[in-house]
Amino acid sequence: MKYLCQVWFEPARLEAMTDDEKRSLDRASLDYDDDLVASGHMLTAHALQSPKSAITVRVRNGEMSVTDGPFAETKEQLGGFILIDAKDLNDAIRVAAGIPLAKLGSIEVRPIYDIPVHT
């Protein structure tokens, strides 16, 4: 079954890190991605640019509006995601717990919903 592991953290925590700490975190993240590929769990993973670069698009009553930044005003922001294939929820949770950024923020694990095809 496919699960999306959303990586949430406070951007200020990353901004407060030294360059060496950031490089170490990046290396640990890439190494863990390699482990997930080797174990067959990895489908895809991507880090996101800063929430400051985000654009929010909404359509209401046929009218589009575009605003700068993320829509949600929360301390934690979505920083990236890993799409995995796991045998069950417990396996997905185990994989999520190994994500290095889980030590700084949180990982939301959500099963993928397969939209039924109606013919």
C-alpha cells in the first residue's frame, strides 16, 4: 500500500542551524533515502523550497485568487514529502520514524486514496 509521509517542521529551527549541522542533516536525509530505495520502500521523495516562496491559489464562485505564501498560519510548515510503498500502516510508521527530520519536526503518515475508475 502507498503512504505519503509529509515532513513538517518549523523553518526557524533550520535557519538557526550552522552550515555544518545543515550539511549533516542533508547527508543523513540522502543516506536514508538510499536505504529506502534499497529496501524497496521508496517511490519518490522531494524537499520543498521555503514557505516564503509558496503561492496559494483558490477558486470561489468561478473567480481565481492568488496570494503569496502558505495559506495556513502555523509554526510548522510542509518541508517535503516521501511517497513510500509499505506492507501496512505499522511498516509505514516505522519508515517515517527513521526520517531524520522527525527529530526536528513531525512526519504525517497518510494512506494514498485510490480513486475508483467508473466505466
